[in-house]
Amino acid sequence: MEFLFNGRDIAFEAGQSVTAALVRAGERDSGVFCGIGVCFGCLVVIGDKPVRGCVTQAEPGQVISRAV
Ligand code: FES
């Protein structure tokens, strides 16, 4: 399964969070602090909605971008 992040296909496994998939793909090497939805360091935008990637389950076909 894959989602799109800043124009790049990112593979993930069922049940994996958006942030976990991004870290595994080398797209996140900083800004992920708590991993439990408290710090907002993992903020991304899915569609037009900002979300915390560490507590958002990855879904096939999501279009995700880095939060500014
Ligand atoms: S890493 Fe802290 S809210 Fe996601």
C-alpha cells in the first residue's frame, strides 16, 4: 500500500501511522518528538487538513504534504 507525500509514493504496512511510514522512508529525521499526539512535531497536511501524523493511520491513496 502507498500514499503520496510531496509527490513521492511512500509505502506502508497495514496499521502503520503516517509518521512511522515517513520515518521508514527517510522523509522524517527530525521534528518527531513524543510519538503520542502531544507535541505536534509531526504535523502534516492531508488534503487541506492539518493532522498529527503519529496518531493518524496511513491509508492507501492519501495525498499528504509537509506542514509549513
Ligand atoms: S510526534 Fe508529537 S504529536 Fe506526533
